[in-house]
Amino acid sequence: MSRTGRGLCRCVVLAAFAVAIAVLLAPPAFAHALLERSTPAPNETLETTPASLTLTFTEPPDPALSSVRLLGASGADVGIGPMHVAGRTITVPVTSRLTDGTYTVTWRAVSRTDGHVTAGSFAFGVGRAPSPTAGGAGAGTESPFPSAAAIIAKWLLYAGLSLLVAGAVVPAYILRSAKTPAWVVVTAATAAAGGWIGLVGAERSTIGVAASVFLSSEAGRPFVWLGVAVAVSAGAAVAWAVTAKPSLLWTVGAAAAAAMLIRAIGGHADAGSLPALQVAAQFIHLLAVGVWIGGIAWLLLLVGGIGGTSRPEAVRRFSTTAGVALGAVVVTGVIRALDEIGGPSRVGRLVSSDYGLTLSLKAGVAAVLIALGAWNRYVNVPRTANGQEGTRSLRRVLVAEAVLAAGVFALTGLLTGLPPAAAVATAPGSHMHEPLVATGSDFATTVRARVEITPGMVGTNRFAVRVVDYDTGERVPARRMSLGFAPLSHADVTPSTLELRRAPDGDWTGRGSQISLDDRYQLLLVVQTASGSTQVRMEISPRVSSGHTSVARAEGQPTVYTTNYPDGTSIQAYLDPGRAGTNQIHATAFDGQGDELPLQSISLIAIPPDGRGEVLQPIRFSPGHYAANIDTIAGTWTFEIRAVAKTGAALDAHFVQRIERSEELP
Amino acid sequence: MRTRRHFRVSVSRCGTFVVATLVASVALPACSGSGQSGSSSAMSSPKRAARPSSTATLSIVSPANGAVVHGSTVRVRLRLEGARVVRPTTNDLRPDEGHIHILLDGSLVSMNYGLSDEIHDVASGPHLLQAEFVASDHAPFDPRVVVVSSFEVRR
């Protein structure tokens, strides 16, 4: 194999390795500051005025550009103190005494990571449950759709940068054109500069502040650096046009590449859990697109001026270079796409979210572009050796490629303005698309039931129930249906019942706040038919926002699970000895300084391999440390810890551990 | 041949340009930092160090191994050397500070701030008492400081 071939093989192996790392290790990206959790929670009922409002987002909000308001039932502002931002959390003290009623928290957050703005509102009640009609009482989050101005501005920016990056190498070194047209370079620099100006204008308009305020904020800082890089590139372009010094053309390309890097850092890529890898992938993606698509434009402009015998070689050289760049585009594009949709298991989001649909469309257009490129490479390039007819055919396909490339840039402009599918699917309120599901059958196995609970969190939920014959799968003709709710670790809480109503599609539905505690619930579905009634028992655990869990294993030691929360608190848990028989589960809560965090309540729940959860009897050792005994069998167990600190903060953790038979251990 | 070599040189220069920007792209994001501000208690995911070892030795004074206890209440007395039992729970761990966990027949019956305790309503028959000196965060030291004693209860 030739040196070139070996080099290409190594590149392919390295690229495949990078893809594997990204796919296997990278959790979802979380660009756009979406609301992750809040205190009070949406639809929560408080007994008295809360000391403060706490909103935690998926991205750190810019304190200068973000805001929180508290409104009364009439829509008038209620007195709150100055906003404090720490990490991803905004805290606002409530300075007024709240009388009984419904209150609405309305917020706007500009992400410090990508500068995009999100807004939303939710309601809570004091002294009574919040009314569903109180000004925007749903826990909704809006992310403004990118404006036409923003899309056009990004199009100009990406097109200009691509031409500049490609212009530094393609004409002189790939095509070996006698002269790189200065007017093209200057026009591209002007387009990039115009794109930057338009982008800043669109961003500040969306946020609603003056350009100077936006650029002086933390969210605006990347735009300042982008402007510097674009200005350097444009200045070098003008200087090169005047002096024709080759080093200046390199400066043009390098500055344009730097601008691409700044865009990669300031975008969605930097919001992933492996930001270095994602930013690198994004940067390489932009660079490779620049070489490929920018090169297509340069080829289109210069191919006619290349001497007859040199033309086929020049086109072949470009085709080879474009092929390498295309490979980089595909590999890095897959890395980025998987990160933005939440991983390989979430490919369904390619069609279920705005982001995914736009990405799919972009990939489709790019695929056509690639096909045209292949046509040129294997059909038209050989024909250029045969004279003008081959060149004309080549040019026609190049024009088509350039048009499609323009479409790709436009879709990219749209894509970078949408919240990634993974972020939307993970933020509270977005679980409307993924209901919590419980299934079961009656003891006599005459019916099967399926309950869908949306959003499946503590608070108001929508319940949709389908009951079918156990054997035939036909819907059971029920006359009446009700759903009972009993929290498993709160025996002092009276179980509640929700009467369901038949929906037009045959399901039975209802809406209510029966899941009002952060606890595992037993559901009792009662189905009344003409011949009698049937009961189906199921269990569910409402979704909660949990922290990030790290696992520490060591020989001869119990595996220790530490769940860290955004506010610095943590829960440390372990199961000892971790083999079949009698075990103890220990759970200790710590504050941000590493001292014990007193708890006002805790539930320890063990779910054995057969799935029927057991609420354990906790033993209190100290205000923040609890333990419980449990008899285990071999198999995979899930343990859930639901605690509430004395501060009112909910701390939820869970871990899965395989328990071995005693004789299996050395 | 000369054309091919010139092409390879061009690709090599392009490659050098790409590699240089690749290095920058990996280095710069790492240098840019998270950009987050806030108090020291704000979000952080501290790496947990390996479990510390302890300077302590623990022994069961009563019930001694093989002892017979009359009655259903078992008085447990422990001796701890090289360390002391402390009340605070913290993840600032010291090898000579911790708590006591007491298990009877594999079940946790007590977690103690002291070296003595009483276990009530113990059934007649043989039993296994286990006492462990754990760190201030209630997780074991490495190696574990644990001691057991077999005894019999007769009523």
C-alpha cells in the first residue's frame, strides 16, 4: 500500500475511533437555557409565602440579559428582590407577603453558552391550588423560532467564511490557477462582515436590548470575538487585493478559520458533556464544509480559465481534496447530530422534533449534493479531458451543487437557532411527548390495561387508559372506569380516586393532581362492564429531576453512588454487602460544603428483579443519614431514594446494582 | 512525477494547516473554561477520592466471642484504639474519626456515636454480632475496620 493509502487508512481509523468515543460516551447536548426545575414547582401549593423563587436551567443564564417576574392573579407585578445567578440557577427573593391565591412566575433566560433566548411561565398557589386559568399557568417554555433576518445573516456569514477558507488553498494549491480573483475574496469578506452585522442585529432584537448592551454581556462576548476574526479576515483581504502578497491570503484563510472555531465554541457544541470533542467536531465540520463547498464555488469560477491540458488534472485534484473534506463532513456531522438528538437510541427525534426534521432535511440535501459530486468525479471529470463538452457538463453540475450548497447553508442557519432535540426532550414540560406508562392485568388475566401519564411528574397530569381483552386484544366495552392513587411510603395520606371519561378514540381519560407527592404510587384501575367489575393494580414512580451520579468501586468495598445536584448538595448511597441475603442500604445527604444536610423526610425504595417495588423502613442515625435493612435475591435491583431536605429541596437519587449469589463471589 | 510531488506538497501544506487548526480547536475549548460564576456551593461534581484507610483497631469487649447472655437485652461494649468516634457527619474524612455501625445477624440494629449500646428483644439462640468503625460519611474505610463476635442468648 502506498504512503498516501496508509495515511488515509490511519485517518479513517482515527475518525472511526473518534466517532465511537462520541457515540459511546457522549450524553445529550443541552444548548438553550431551558427550565429544568424550580422552587416552587409548577402547580405546587404552598402554605405560606416562599422565601425565594429558584429556577434552575439546562444552561447557565446570562445575568445581564435574563429576567424573572412574579405576577399576581390580576397580572400585576408582585414585589421581589434583585436576581442572583449562580451557575445554572437564578434565585430571586420574594419581598412581599403573598396572600392566598394564584401566582405566576414568568421568566426569560439568555444562555451564556450559545446566546439563545428562551422564555416561559408557570403558576403556583399559596393557601390553595393554583387555578388552571391563572395567566399562563402551564409550565411552558418557548424558544423563539429563528427569524428570517437571522437565517439570512448566518447564510452570508457561512458562505463568506467558506469562500475565504477555501480561497486560501484551493485556487493556488489545488487548481493552481494563475490568479486568484481579488474581487471574489473581497466580496466574500464583505459577505462575512455583513453576515456578522446582521447576526448581531438579529440576536439583540430577539433579546430586546441595544447592541451595545448585548455585546457587553457574557452571552455577547463570543459575538465580539467573532467580529474581531471577521474584521481581521476582511482587512487582510483588502490588503491582499492591494499588495497581492501571498502571506496575506493565508491570513485571510486563517482568520476565517478562527471565526469558524469561535462559532463552534459559542454554539450548541460547547453545551455537551464532552465539549472539547464536540467543539472539535463542529470546528472540523465547518472547516471541511468550507473547503468542500467553498471549493466548489472556486472551481466553478476558475475552471474555465484553466488551460486545456491542465484542466482535467486540476479538477481531479480538487475532486480528491473534496472527497477527503466530504469524509470529514460526514464523520463530524454524524458526531454532532447524535449529540444534538441525545444519542443513537434517540434517532426517533429526527422526525419528532423541529430540530430533528430540519437536520434530516439538511442531511437529505447534502446527500443529493454528494451524489452530484460523485457524478462529477466519475463521469464529468474524465470527460473534461475530451474537450469543451465535458467542461460544460462539469459546469452545469457545479452550478447545481452551488445552488444546493446555498440551501444547506440556509438550513444550517435555521438549525443553529433551534434548541437541540435532546434539550427539548429533557427539560420539564417537554415530557408531553414521552408519557410515563404503566401496564398490568387483573388477577384472573381477563383484561390488560395500559395507562399513559403525561407529563408523568408530580403535579397535574393527563391520564389516558386503554383496557383490552387479555386474549383477543379487543377493547373492553367498559361502562365506567376509575383510577385510584395510593402513595406507597405515605400511609398517612388518604388515597385519591379519579373518575375517567370515555374519549372519542375509545380510550378513557382524565386530568388531575392525584400524583402530588414525590413517591412511588400504586394505581388501582377499576373497570366496570355489563358483567361486573375488574381491578388492575400497577405501580409508577413519577419523573423527577435528578442530579448527576458518579460511581466509585473498589475491591472489598461496597459500590458507592454519589448523586450531585446543581446547587452543590449531594446524596451518597451504597448497598452492603451487595450479595444475596440481608443487606443494608445507606443514604447520606451533604450540603455544598460537605457537611451533613438535615432531611425532613426520606423514602428508600427497593425494586427487585421481578419489578414489584418495596418501600423500606428507614432507620435514622442522624439528621442527614438513614439506612434500612433489606433481604435480597440474586439479580438486578433498582434502588430509589426520595428525600426532602429541611430547606424544602427535593433530592432524588437512584442506582441499579447487580446482586450476586453468595457462592459466586471469590 | 514533478506534478505529483507538487500535489503532495500542496496537500501536505493543507494538512499542516488543518492539523494546526485541529490542535487549536482542541486546546482552545479546554482553555476557555466553563464561563460559570457563582458561590463555592454552586454546581460542581467533585471527584470522590479512593476510600481512606484508618489507623483504628476495633474490638468487642462484650458480648465476648462464645459468651452466653442471659435475658433478651444484649449489652454491647466496644474498644476503639487509634481513633475516636465523632458526632458530625461530613465528607471531609479523617482516618482517626468516624462512627460505629452495629449489626446483629446481618441486620443493622444501631448506628452509634459511642462505644456502648444495648440491643433489646434478642431471641434465644446463637447470634452473630458485627461492629464496624466507618468514616465520618458513614461509608467504610479501606480496608474495613470490622470485628465480629458469636454469642448465645438464653432466657
